Amino acid sequence: MAKVKPVPDGYPRLSPTLAVHDGNAAIAFYCSVFGATERMRMEAPGGKVAHAELAFGDSVLMLNDEFPESGAKSPKSVGGTPVTLSLYVDDVDQVFKRAIAEGATNLRGVEDQFYGDRSGSFLDPFGHQWYIATHIEDVTPEEMAERSAKAMSEL
């Protein structure tokens, strides 16, 4: 008998799964805003999404509609989220503008950061918080420590 791989081909070791209040709309939003591609979708009765997988480059995001009876509740049902999803994109300014245009809420506008990223954050229409960034500069550990100290002193 052939040995089965503990991590199947095509899957990273860690794949977050989001519960959303409208799975079909969330899939459309993530594909439009981030350029994600839908890998698969299993429907539940009533047109709800039982399970879907979206590819973000070499990463996988899984999602499903809320199923409160099974404990799957979205941030909108529980009053927010303590989790931030971080995603590197090719053009943070373009992706941020598209997200806001498609209903996301600006939490922190896009700006250059001392650690070499240009980044911003938003709350998507489904209650999930995103930190998106484009790496714009390689910063040595020494430069980062210096810049960090300066940034913290300005708070």
C-alpha cells in the first residue's frame, strides 16, 4: 500500500478558514479585490457555501458560510475579530483602493513603513481585518532597530 503524504500536494501547512455571512459574495470580493482564484466550492442547502478554497499565489484560504448550529460564526455575529490576515500583494495602493471601492472600511491608509513595506489595513465587508503590503525596501536588522526606535519615540 502506498504511503499517504501527511500534507497533501497543493496545500500549505497552514490554511486559515473564515466563516462569513455571505459565502458567495465573499468569494466574489476576494477574487475581485485580491485576484484570488477559486480552487473549489461545495454548496450546502439553500445556496450556502459549505466549503470553498481560494488560492492566493502559493497560499490557500478556506471559507464557509455561517453555520451557528455547528459553531461556525462570522465576525459580524460575534461582534468583531481579534485576527488580522496579512497578505503581500504586487501593488498595495491599487488593491487597497479596489477594496474600499468594493465596500471595505479603511482602518489605516496605505503608507511607507520603517521596516521596508508599504502597507495599509481594512475591514472587509464580512468583518475580517486585512493587513496588505508591498515590500519596497530591504532593511538590515541594524537599520530596522534604528528606525524602530525612532518611530517609537515619535508616538
